[in-house]
Amino acid sequence: QTGYVTLDRGYKNTGATKSAITFLDGEQGILQYRGYSIEELAAKASFLEVAYLLIYGELPTQEQYATFETAIRRHTLVNEDMRKIFDGFPVSAHPMSVLSSLVSAMSAFYPDAQDEKGSEDRHIIRLIAKLPTIATWSYKRSLGHPTNYPKNNLDYISNFLNMMFALPVEEYKVDPVVAEALNVLLILHADHEQNCSTSTVRLVGSSQANLYSSISAGISALWGPLHGGANQEVIEMLEAIKADGGDVSKYVDMAKNAKTTGFRLFGFGHRVYKNFDPRAKIIKKAADDVLSKLGVNDPVLEIAKGLEEAALNDDYFVQRKLYPNVDFYSGIIYRALGIPTNMFTVMFAIGRLPGWIAQWKEMRETKEPIGRPRQIYTGATLREFVPIEKR
Ligand code: SDX
């Protein structure tokens, strides 16, 4: 080895880049997008306004917003040949496998993304516009229902809800409570500095791979149960606790003996937040509000609160500063909105897309070098080849 290498597994103490997009303070539990607090944005902005802010650095004027939002409405249709790829998937395919594959396929339908300088904004619009359309295909087919086409007279979130839940046999009306809850959830997931999937997008993009391929890689990284896949794991864990009589202390104990039980509380802990995840606070409050407005009584909400209470009063969690993270309560709201468990991480991807795009764009604009970390070699020293007959 020439020179020396400092080993930092999982990059726990390594800054990979400089960025002006998102600020996190893990000790205080602070999250800001381009200097605006997540609390203000979740309460006052629309998801597309936040997408514009993350990608272009400023909140859009009315004119900029109209141009951006109109362009997105006009690009929600997906090339019909993409359906042939989709039709090749087994009905049981997890929606995240479909999403990462079809987003990667977009680089074949829009090859100018690889080499045409200045075509970036077109591909940014295409991705934001088409992801919801593609995302709904898996859900509709899992029900044996026909997929829906987007409608240009609907706003971004209403369009998604319509494609998810409309049926040819009856009129579908978007419930404003559902639309507003989704707007908040998508904003809360929009960016989170150099998390696993964002770092993946930046690393893939640093080789000059096109935007679609980079985002597809981000979707794959997000799927992992330790990352975005945790929101699905949380609901499955809460359901298991409910089925097992609702005794949360038993599960807290199992998590404390993770070394032997191999069990961990999904939705708890965070690499950066050593305090409450500010997003979890907002989502927990919204859960009570949305479920009561929708008249939904979901027993797992009380189980989740009980689990939080038990964990936050237990030394194991307190010492390790393990608090509920963004994934702990989000699934309870998604479920109340009628979104199935295997689509929860897809919802995370739709929310995180503008953040991935913003970070990829920043990496390109700041001319980041190709990412190529080193290692500490621990394998065999030099040895002679032995022909197979002598082994
Ligand atoms: C997201 O990075 C981001 O910003 C991600 C994200 C985003 O917006 O992009 O915020 C989204 O991914 C949220 C996290 C969702 N994942 C989960 O909820 C899965 C459960 N959480 C853990 O797997 C874990 O907390 C991580 C992956 C989130 C963080 O892992 P770290 O930072 O590598 O911490 P660690 O695994 O080294 O844990 C430190 C200690 C360990 O105990 P000791 O070895 O010190 O005795 O805490 C324990 C862990 O065993 N621990 C847990 C635990 N999380 C950590 N014990 C029980 N239950 C847990 N959930």
C-alpha cells in the first residue's frame, strides 16, 4: 500500500462532500432544506415547491412554480413500450424492484440523458412527473385492476391518488385530508443530506453515469430494511406485536438482547439523530390528526406509542440515544390513506426523488471527482499458482 488509509466502516465519521442543500443537527434534532425549517415547509409549502427549492436552491416565484408544475403535468405519461417491460414482471414482484428497473429503463428511452449537455432539466421533469405513474402500476396489477392514466387537470398529489385508487366503474374523488397528509409526508422525506441512498446516487453519478441510472441505484439502496425499507418492517413488527398479545416490553427486551435474538426495533435509531428525529415528531402528531379526521381506529398506533414509551424509558435505548426515526409512524398514516404495506418504501422514494436529483445536480455542478474509496487489505500474501491436478 502506498501512503496510509484511515478505515471508517460505514463512513460513521467521514464527510464525503460539501453540500449546500440540507442541514441536519443530530444532537438538537434539527432539519432544514436550503435554510428553511422542515416544520415550516411541512406546514406551509407544497411538495413541488419543496422539490423546486431543493433542486434549484430557492423557493419558486409564482411564475417559476407555474412553469415547473405545468411541465411536470405535461410529462406524466410513460412511454407505452415501458408497459411491455412491466408486463414481464411476476405479479408478486415487490414494487421497489419494478420501480428501480423501470427508472433504469428510462435511460434507454431517453438516451440523450447520457451525453447531451444541457438536457438535464428535461430529465429532471421527466423523472418527477413519471415516477408516480410507474409507482401505481404495481399496486393496480396486484389487485387485478386496470392501471390508470394520469390526468392533466389534476395536481401532482391528486394525480397520484387518482392513479392509485380510481376505478373505471365509479367516480373517484380525492379526499383533501388524504391529499394534505400525503403532501406533508412527501415533504418530510424529500432530502436528508448524505444518507445511504443519496450517497449511492452521488457515487454512481460521479462516474458520469446518467441521471436515470443514478436514481435507479438510489431506489435500490433505499429498499434495504435498514434504510427506507424500515417503514414496511415497522408495520410488520407492530402487527406481530399485536398478534402476540401487544406486550411491548417483551419486544424491547428482545431488542436489548439483539446479539442473541438478532431482533432490532425497526423505526428506532439513527446514524445522525441522537435526539428525536424532527420528522418523527411531526408524523406522530399528524397520525393522531389524520386517523381521527378519517375516522380510522388503528390499534397499531397505540402499540407504537406504547413501544416508544417503553423504549424511551429503558437504559439500553437511552444510553445509545435511540429514538423513533422517520419510519416509525409513517406507515400508520400510509395505511390509513389506503396505501398497502409493500408500497410504503415506494412512497419514500417518491418523496426522496427531488433530494436525490438535487444532490446529483450539485455533485455534477461542483465537479466532484469520481468516488473511489481505498481499503485495508487483509487477504493472502503473494503465492504461486498450483495446477488443478496438483490441488
Ligand atoms: C432511514 O441516514 C439517514 O438519514 C436515513 C434516513 C433518511 O432520511 O434517509 O433517515 C432514513 O433510513 C431511517 C432509519 C431506518 N432504519 C431503521 O429504523 C432500522 C433500525 N435502525 C437501525 O438498524 C440503526 O439504528 C440504523 C441503521 C438506523 C443506524 O445504524 P448505526 O448508526 O450503524 O448504529 P448501530 O447499528 O451501530 O447501532 C448502535 C447501537 C448498537 O448497539 P451496540 O453494538 O452499541 O451494543 O445501537 C443498537 C445497535 O445494536 N441499535 C439498536 C437499534 N438501532 C441501533 N438496537 C435495537 N433496535 C434498534 N433499532
